[in-house]
Amino acid sequence: MPTILIHISNEDPVLGEIDNLPSPADITITVKNPRRKDGKDLPYLDANVSKVIWPFSRINFVELMPSSEEEEIISFIRE
């Protein structure tokens, strides 16, 4: 399940998980466990909300966060 960081117009970024990456034909995105980037609850959502559907018209861009396996990869850089 990919973790994403959504940048919504005039809002702080929202961190959450999605089942599948959105396709170009999608007009909404469904996010599970939406939270602020620091892990705190979003002030405009009820405490027991587990999924939110946002229209892409409100979203500036979406970042894909590295998975735990990708973070463990060690690479060497020559200088």
C-alpha cells in the first residue's frame, strides 16, 4: 500500500495511504488514515475518520513516499 503526501490547495500537506496509484482518468483520490505530515490528526476531520475522498481539482500535486524497503537500500556515491 503506497504512502503518499498530498498537497491540497491552501492547506497543509496530508500524509496517508492509498490502495492503487491514481490513473489519468481519475477525478478523485481516496486516502486511508489521513494525517498531518508530523502524524497528528487533521483538525478539520472527526477523530474516527479512516478514509477521505478528495477531488483532484483541489490537489496541487502528490508525492510518493519511499517504502520501508526502499529506505533500507544503501548506495555508495563516488566523488
